Amino acid sequence: MARQHNFKKLGIAVFIVSVLLGCTQGRQTQKPLYALTQSVDPQIGSVHGRWFFYTPAARPFGMAKLAPHTNAYNSQGGWGPTGYDDRHTSIEGFGHFHEFQIGGLVFMPTTGVLKTIPGTLVDPDSGYRSRFNKANEMAEPGYYAVTLDDYKIRAELTATERVGYHRYTFLEPDVAHMIIDIGHKQGESSDVIMAKAKLVNETVLEGYIETNPEYAKFCDPGKTVKMFFVAKLSKKPLKTGSFIDEIRKEGESETLGTNNGLYLTFDMEQNEILEIQTGLSYTSIANAHLNLDTETKGKNFDLVAKESKEIWNTKLNKIVIEGGKKEDRIKFYTGLYHALLGRGLSNDINGDYPLSDQKIGHTEQNKKGIPKYNHYNTDGIWGGFWNLSQVWALAYPDYFSDYIQSNIDFYKDTGWLHDGTANGVFTNGVQTNFQGLLLASAYNVGIRDFEVEKGYEAALKNELEYKGRNLGNGKYDLSYFVKDKYVPYKDTIISNGWVFNFGASHTLEYSFSSYAVGQMAKSRNDMSSYSKLMKQANYYKNIFDSETKFMRPKLEDGSFIQDFDPMKGWDGFQEGNAYQYTWYVPHDPAGLIGLMGKSLFNER
């Protein structure tokens, strides 16, 4: 059955054509799909955006996420804006890996004089970056194209789930170079520990990149992220060489170190095409080969681009809206596109995926040799449970289930749920942990095709256990919440100098997550845990100030902070203030009304 919701104020009818719990799915009549990719504009939000936000040449939840870079080279590596910015007018290369705290492997085709550093936005001629005209740039779900004006090269990108496809058309005859940068920081990757690339024969290149992301440094000290690749070229290079920044060694076909890469030189005729297919993996070069061979078999660039567009269109057709303004439909489908773009695959085609100790885990395969479920890299779900989980539950329950099981496997590997991981490494973006809430939400809406017993165990531990907590598994201050019934106003200073003081918002958030997991406990008839969790769900009342009628941070001695300003942000509240966070009692609005009074509640 289809679920219909009419939004009369917008003049839009919304049809969710996914079937929750799979009911009557087999009896659904196949109808022609709407051309919904036409309503996606990847350029929306691409100014001052996050590293993983703009990756047009990718499939839903894919590992291979290809994109142009305008400001990724040697970027800071935290969470600031980096990668591609729609205001910029020159491109420094085309990257393959774009996930939270993961980045690397950049290709850049050039002609003429060889350069091995990209130069700057202010002075593109100081390096190999190229100017481009926005009129000659095209981005749509699964495909990207642009003309590199300085080199007269038409660049095109597309991808399968784990393979990046490049097609470069040289509009004028010239000596050409392919710059392969592996040893520099890219986007959120932070420091490169080691990078290797080797031309194993005349047309195949393989290697790996190992990085130490900023969030891993304090969430999972000593752990690093590895990316493996195998690239297959359509043409043999005339010459090869290696480089470290501007220092070049002609004739080299292998490089190992940092700030390094390879260059390949070709003699290109007018309108001649150079194609590259790049298999990716987070586990091994062998699996990068496997992913490449499996996903490219019998498929050229045009076929993959066509299939990618069809896959995107099928996903977008899970939710069909009608009526309204064209610009509103574009905003809606662009938002839905981004909800399906991030948090990409971490497992290979054979089910191998990275574990926390740098070893390899394995997901069981079905009779067709396909993993029974997938593993994913992900930013934290903080805030995402207000929107992403609802969309996933209603229209993409298979993905939601895989995402949950992926984290249960992480729990079995490490003893804790993560709330942000890069290749099996804790990279908790906000140092809370709402994966227990997310797990409970899936269970509470009837999505239960994961390891429920182990998942419930993990969710309970996430809400009740404070021993062994740290910045990686999050809720580092849960001991205060459990023992003192609120989290105090207190600075937490971490290794890189960042200071946290979010006791009030954490009290509210932990109250809500306790309630959510409590509902799971109740439905499982675990009344002992239910009672504990529901008591914790009411701890929000302990920071309500009856004098100001706001949620107000409390000191360790139980007194409210002085000189309280409800409009002041980042002071006891994470990314917000008391005016905003006072409303953070979604599980007990009647209780909040009782504290504030109906008149003031309505007035505010």
C-alpha cells in the first residue's frame, strides 16, 4: 500500500511509494518512473560546504564519490568547508574518496609544461590548476563534466558503487600529463602518514594512502585510516616520473612517502580520449582489483553513467511529490538526493570491511555471492535522527536496517556503538552518541531484520553504562548524568586544545535518548530496564530554572550558573542557547508545559 500525505499549504501532494515492513510489496504494480533526477540541482548548498557534500559523480550510499576540487589540497582536515566551492573559478583536480574524515587520491590532467603542485585560487598559473567557465560545467546525480580552459580538456566523471570512471577528451593535440597526487592532505583527511603508488604494468597503477584524521587523533588515538586503489588506463604513457611537491624524478614508476605522487606523460591527438577506471577499497589492493574487475565487466563510461542516472531516479521515485512550484520541487529532491548521498559503503563486493584493529571483517554472502548486508562509514547521527532516520524508515528501510546492523557489528568488534566512524576507527563528530536511540527507533517502527538481541544489549549499554566511556564512543560525561541526574557545567579540554562545555544540552539529549531506548525495553517486556530509563528520561527537569523558566546550566555543586543569558550560544549548550534548547523535551511536552505554565509556553 502507498502512504499519502497532503501538504495543502504548499499545494503539494506527497506519495511515499516505499512499503514499510514490506507489506504487499510483491503485489505492487510497476508504474513508469518520473524523471526526478531533473529536479536535483547538486550546486545548491555547494558554497562554503562540507567535504563530503558535493560529490555528483557517485551512486546512492556509494564508496566511489568522485568530484572536482577547488580548495581541498593541504586543507586543515577538521570539519570546516573544503573540497568544492561554487564561487571558485579554477579546479585543482578530481578526487575519489569523500567521506567524513576520509579523503585522498586526486587525478588532474594537464598539457604543456609539467607542474606538480596545484597553485592557488588567487594565482592558478603558479601550479597545475585550471580555470573553467561555469557555462561549461554540468552536474547531475551520477555524472559531472567540465572543460578545463587552460588545457583545452573536457573532463567527465561517473561511478559505480566502488569504481570511479574518468573520461578526458583532449580538444587540441598536445603533450599531456596525468598528475596522480596521493601524498597531500585532501579535504578532511588530515595528515598523510604514508602513501604509495606503483605502475605495475604499462596501463595499471596500484597503491594505498594512510592518513591520521583530526577526529581520530582524540577519539581513537594511534588508529589510522587506509585507502587502497587500482587504476586502469586506456593508453600507455610515453614517460613516467615521481614527485615530492615540486621535486621531480623522471623515469620513476613508483613512489613511497608523503607529499608525493606520480605523473604520466602522453602524446595526445586532437579529440583523443584518455579513460581511467579506478577500483577502490578500504581493506586491500587485492579487493580494489576485485571491485574493479567485478563492477566494470562489460561496462564502458556511457553505460555506467546511464545506469547511475537510472539508479538515482529509482531511489528518488520512492517519494513522489506533485503540484507546487518548480523551485520547491527542486529544493525537495535536492534535499532527498543529499539524504541518499552521504554515509557511504565501507565494504567490498565480497563482503570484506575494515575492523577497528586494522584487521578485516567479513559479511556473509548470499547464494549470488552478494553480501547479505552492507557496512558504512558515517558522520555522527547527532541531529540526523530528526530527519534522516524518518526518511530512511519510511522510504529506504533496507538501508536503515543495514546501517543499524553495521553498527551492531562495530559494537561486537569494539564493545561500544560508534557515533561516527571512518574505516572502523572512532571519529565521533560531536562526542555524544545517539546510535542507541537510532537503533531503538528502527525497532520501534517495526524494522527488526537485524541482530535484535545484540542490538538491544548495545542500546542499553549506550544509555546506562558510564565506565569505559571516552571521546570515541561518546557520552564521555554520562557518569554525571546517571549518578547526579544531570550533566554539570564544566569545561572538558581535549588533546588538540578544543574546549567543550555542553552539560545542559547533554542533559536534555540523554533524557530523550533514554526515553527512546526505554520504549524498546517496554516492547520487549524488560520492565526493569524500562523503569531505569524512564527515570533518566525525566532528568531534564533537574536543569529547569523555575525563576527564569529556562533550561539553565548547573554547576557541579548543584547551583545554577550566574550571569545567565538565555540568548548566549555555546555556553552549556552545543550549537545553540537556552532559548532553543528549553524546547528539547520532545518525549514529554506535557511535562514541559507543566514546568513553564501554559500561558508562557504559548507566548514563547
